[in-house]
Amino acid sequence: MIGLNGGLLGTQRTTTTSAGGGVWTANEQVLLRRSNTWPRTDDPYGANVSLLLHMDGSNGGTAFTDSSSSPSTLTANGNAQISTAQSKFGGASGLFDGTGDYVVIPSNSKFDFGSSDMTIEFWFRSTQSTSNAALLGREWGGTNVGGWVIQLNGNGSGPLTVYWADYSTSNVFLQGSGSGHRDGNWHHLAWTKNGTVHTLWLDGASISSATTSTSFASVSKDLTIGNDLTFGSGARCFNGNLDELRITKGICRYATAFTPSSAAFPNP
């Protein structure tokens, strides 16, 4: 919101970093406009980004690069690779063929959300039918063991589903409906936690929500993209493309309906 002095209303801007959010004075705005850096294109929550994958690179490459400020080393398995045949942004995306492909990110405390807010989001493209397909997860291990997984569910029409073993013995925590997201077009998916409210978003619209005071357990498990290793490397494999995957710890980026970004996520 613009204040009477031309600055942004909010908390005092952090002056020790160019990514600091808060109040920007009229003079600062003028200087930024002169240098073609206003509006800001950086991420004010860059320090909270635990994982940022642009999925860019050479066609057929197997190097998946974490562009967060504290990068993890990722390992591609099976035929998981970079493909320039499809992309949402940047001219490339991650390609998974549905037969044992996955990418592993080593367990790290930056993925332990505890009771804090969080945002998990990415773009996906698939024509996969109603078989179960894990998009992203932290080995959840079944009832009351901890962890979570976001997947294209194999039940009924194949809805988008979040399983969270900490939540209840049924494990299904959030679930949309329909199978329109399996149409071969790019779709933005986000799971947010805002206080005690969890929401699953598809293309900026809420498709499921739930309220719970339960915290995430620290499960000391790896993150896996494109497969659910809880059930073995050949089970629940994703067939399609993924792009622009970002995990933000401590921040709920979307509390109301929104328009997904029309550009690649900025680096911290």
C-alpha cells in the first residue's frame, strides 16, 4: 500500500540488505526508478527460501541446481533429466518418465517446518492417468510416522492430494477434485500453512483447506521429487514435467486467491 509520503506502508525496511522488506521512502523510490530497479524484482523473503529449482540446463543433463542461498546437492536417479522440449520458464524443465525416475535432496533442518508458516509451490505438466504419482514429498512412512507427500491420487478421478502422517490415521490431509490438471498444460500448485490453516491451491484458487494445530515432525528424511521412496523406487512414479519448484520456510506467501507469477522465481 502506498503511504502519503510515497513510501510503502509496513514495517521498517531492513537497510542492511537490498532484499529487505518494509517502508521505502519517496527518495529511495526515485533512485530505484532511475536505475530501472523499481518496482523491485527481488524476493523479499529470499532468506526464507529453503529450496529453489529452476530446472534449467542442457537438454538431457542430469544436474538439478538449487539456487537458494543455502543450496543443497541434488542427485538424479533413473532417467530423471533436464529437457528443453517443455518449460514454463527458462527454456527447460525437469522430465520424469514414470518408470523409476526421481531426484533426491538430502535431509536438512531447513525442511523442518515445525509450527511455522510455510509455502511449497511448483509448476507441473502431465497427461498421466489415474495412477498414483508422487510429485514431491518427504518420506512419510505411513500412519503417525511423520513426513508428507503431494501427489496425483489414483483414486476416482485422480485428484491432487496431500498426505500428512502427522495429521490423522487416515493420512489424507488435503484433497481437491477432478482430473482437469492432467490435461498436458502447465499448472501452478501450492500448499501453504498460515497459522493453523493449511490450503492447497491450483492455479491460484483454493481447492482444499483444513485447520489443525498439529506441528510438522522433524523426521530426518530426504526430500524426493517425482517418486515416493516410502513404497520403493518403482512405485508412485510421476510421468511429466516439473518447473520452478520453491519451498519457503516461515512464510505463507498466499493467504487469498492469487495470480501465479508470470516469470521465473527470483533468486535470493
